[in-house]
Amino acid sequence: DQQVKQNSPSLSVQEGRISILNCDYTNSMFDYFLWYKKYPAEGPTFLISISSIKDKNEDGRFTVFLNKSAKHLSLHIVPSQPGDSAVYFCAASDTGAGSYQLTFGKGTKLSVIP
Amino acid sequence: DSGVTQTPKHLITATGQRVTLRCSPRSGDLSVYWYQQSLDQGLQFLIHYYNGEERAKGNILERFSAQQFPDLHSELNLSSLELGDSALYFCASSVEGLAGDYEQYFGPGTRLTVT
């Protein structure tokens, strides 16, 4: 039972354009969401997060949008750069559960074409 | 550099053997989480320790165990290894919710190969 789903295994975008990565979740107890970026042979790197009390959070070129009613979040990268090419993981946590363990999606591989 | 260190980086061992993976959290972080990344399952939560005490268990096999020591480093012990245990093992640390921050910072991982 996959509670966090990233339905696009891969995405290709031209340099300078917007990259939109999507994530859906099924567990209504999730109230904190995070995006991580991962290069091969490295650990995931934290990018940006959002609490369920918000619907948008921005940090530089990265914006995360949360639609609680649809149980959907998205990560926007504007403008996309070749260095953004990596695997992006969506993760969710139920912060009321006593442990802030993360449930991850299976990732979307982003390729930014120069 | 996340500030989380893991050793060894690579480990090759035979079926039936036992190995220990080590993790040092970021300075000041009391929580350590262990995750397994295999090709078909993605990143899966194994176990969480907070300040030396076990907080939660996920999909961790009975052959696996962990502990967190007084200096806050953690070890993940894998025994009676099987071919299917070959995976990347990550640890992550967190300040544990202070000021609403729940971000976890990951180490570089240990790649375990069981032959």
C-alpha cells in the first residue's frame, strides 16, 4: 500500500523553463511534507518543506504547493538549471504520531536539458 | 555536506554474516532515523531513536537491530544476511520538531552488497 505516490518516474525540461514535479498521498494523518533531491551515490538533500496549515512555501527558485482537499502537492522549480538534474523525492510525516518518520514516494528523475 | 556521517561507505559480505553500520548525527541533533533504499522498494523507514531510546519501528526485520549510544551515534546491526538485504542504508538526523522543524538531514549512506 503506497501512501505517497509520484506517478511520473521521469521528467525532461528545457533549461530556463519551469519544472513541475507532482506528488499524491493517501494518508489523511500526514501533516508535514518535504521534498528531497538526490544525486547518484549521495544521500538525499533536503530542499523545502510545507506544513498542512499552509498552502504554499517558497525558497528561492523552489516553491511547494499543497492542496489538502486533493491530497496533492507539487514542487515548482523556476527557472530550471542543468544542475537541478537529479532524482526528486516527495516525503510525508504524521507529526502527531510521536515519531517524525518519513514516508517517501519512489521519486521522479528530472533532466534539465541545456 | 549535511553534517551526518556514515561508515563504512561500502560493505561487501557473504550470506549468513553479520555487519554493523555506523552513523554520527549532526551536532546537537538528538534523533537518528534509519532508512533502507532498495531498487524495487524505494526509501523505507526502518527505526527511529531519540536520545538513546527507541521511538518507532517501521519495516525492520527481526534479524536487524539498532541502538543509540550516550554520545548519540547510532549503529544498525544486520545479521544472518541474505541476498535480498543488499541495499543502500541511510541514516538521518533531526532536531526533533523544535520550532516546528521536522526536516531530516541524511548521511551519504552505506552500500551493502551480500554475495
